[in-house]
Amino acid sequence: MSPDSLLARSQQSAIHTLIASHAQGLSERLHAHRLQLFPPEASKTLRKFTSGEVARLIGVNDGYLRHLSLEGKGPQPELTASGRRLYSIEDVRSLRSYLDEGVKGGRRYLPTRRNGEHLQVLAVANFKGGSGKTTSAAHLAQYLALHGYRVLAIDLDPQASLSALHGYQPEFDIGTNETLYGALRYDGERRPLRDVIRRTYFPGLDLVPGNIELMEFEHETPRALVERKQGDGFFFTRIDEAIASVAGDYDVVVIDCPPQLGYLTLSALCAATAVLVTVHPQMLDVMSMCQFLLMTSQLMSALADAGGNMSYDWMRYLVTRYEPGDGPQNQMVSFMRSMFGDHVLNYPMLKSTAISDAGITKQTLYEVGREQFTRSTYDRALEALDNVNGEIEGLILRTWGRG
């Protein structure tokens, strides 16, 4: 072997070792950071909400909530020394139930599915990193839970950022066969989806966590296709079958797809009833999305020919990390609207330091209080989030025939 070959092999080995040491060191540092934020004996909890916030969530007047608490009706809020009324998220859900019991026709305070309304399965997808996919999925799932829906969030991304946002560090907290892969695998270790669902600190929001184990589905599916070990169905029906087993427990399923167009994403698209494509309004991102759409259309056409479900209630593009004062971004948004028309959501997701700062502590903006930020910054970001998620909620309700 030549000296150059020996040197190349030595460098290759050193790189492997270096990467492994970096990964181990980073994992340990992140774990230590998590322990500082949330000690081992503690679990992640959700803050309490002011009466004004609760009134906006439920859609009633703040004075009406005060009237209820003074009369001792419904769940009673915590009173601070200054007389402020604070409600836990459990109180908010109890309030919805209490108010709903007194309704005879007209508006309902519990928006859960009714007879004849099918489960909404929303796939949030794009294979361009940095498009705001996970941030959008997390805030959407939490918004729907806060507004009274029964939500299942599925982390289909092996990087597991959605899981981390909800208090699970993938390499420490998620064991073997504890991701969606456990309900998809081709061997005898396959298990019911219900066994891997975890409750979160958001009442009404459950989670199927993810980690690197999900890549096993990408590796095993080609082998199963070659060996024709499809068992009880094609690969692209497996997520749909898993979700169907728990459909009666939920109103909406939000799937955070991986940033690649592999078997996991294709299976999610076949299980979905609606698709949300996130896109950052920059030329390179839009070009990347173009390739994503071209590849997706070709693959979905082949799956449709094989019997896959390609019928959607709706598909929308969500403009993310939008800066209203950025001229080129405005041009790109106008271009997208001219191309895709009503398929682009009316409201964009603004780029906000409030959302970024909340992410440093593995939280969403719905979890942190207004007092932690400059009020104008917080209010602007929260308004943008509520506008986007409210528009998506409207699409869901129209699908159910309520809009």
C-alpha cells in the first residue's frame, strides 16, 4: 500500500473518531443543560394563563369569567396577592366542558369531532432544512390543543426536534422500539401505536416521539420490497393503518415529516388528509421547493397507481421566517401568490426573536409568558402565530362542514 493510501486511511479513521467524540461531547453537554432546566425529579410543566388569555382562548368576555368565578361556577382560578386570576390549562379545558354543557344549539365550546367528521391528518413537509417545518408543526399542535381539540403530534424526523421541544432528549429519553418505527417495522417486534404514544404536559396533546431509530424504516423498506415481505400491506399504508388504530381518540394528527423525500415522508403523505408545505421566501429555498414538488408529484403518481391514497382535503404553502421590510422577500411572496393563488396561506409566519429566544429553553411561544419579552415583540409574534394557526383551523372546520 502506498504512503498516500496509508495517510488517507489514517485521516479517515481520525475523522471518524473526531466526529464520534464531538457527538458524544455535544450529547453530554445538551443533557447537562436539560438537567439544569428540568431536574431529574421534575417534569416539564406548562405555565398558568391570565383570565384575559383564557377569555381569548375560549372566546368569551373576561368579565364573564370573573362573574363565573365570583358565583363559584366552573373551575376556580388561583388568586394572586394582587387579585389576578390565573388558570391552569386543565382549568381551561374544564371551563370549556362546563360552558359546553349549558349550550342548547348554536355555538359549542368543545370543538371536538362530531358524527360524520373524519380525522384530520396534517403532514407538514419540505426537504429543505431551515424552512421552519418543526417550529410550525409544534406551534400548530399546541395551538389546537389550547383551543380544545384532541391532538396527536407525530415526530417522524430522526433528528427529533419536535420531541426535544416537548421535553424528550432523543438519545436519553427514547428507548428502542419507542418511536413510530415500532408500529411500522416488518418483523415480529412490531407493536400497536397506542403503546408508543406519550402524554405531554399539554392536556389534549399527545406525542409519538422520534429519534435516529426511525431511519431503520428507510433501511428495511427496500429489503422488504425486494423480498416481498409486505405482511399485511404495502409500505405506504403502514402509517395510515397505525393512525387508524387510535383515530377515535383524536380530532387532529400533526405529522412533522423528515427533511427528505424517503419512505417515511411518502408514507406520511399517503396517510395525510391535508398537506402543509413550509417555505422560506428566498430564491434558493423556492428553487429547492420546486425540486421537492417535482419529485413528490412523480413518486405520488406511482403510489397512486399502486393503490395509495392521494386524495387531500386541502394543500397549502406556508411562508415562514418572513420579514415584512425585506424587499426581495416581498417580491418572492408576490411571485408565489401569482403562481399558486389561494394555495398560499393568507398569513405568513413572521421571523421573530421571541420565537427564537423561546426555543433556546426548548419552549414554544405558547409556553412562555409575555413578561419575558419586550411586549411589542411578543405581541407581534403571538399575533402572527395565531393568525397562521387560526387560518389552518378554519380549513379544518370547513372540511368538517362547519365553516
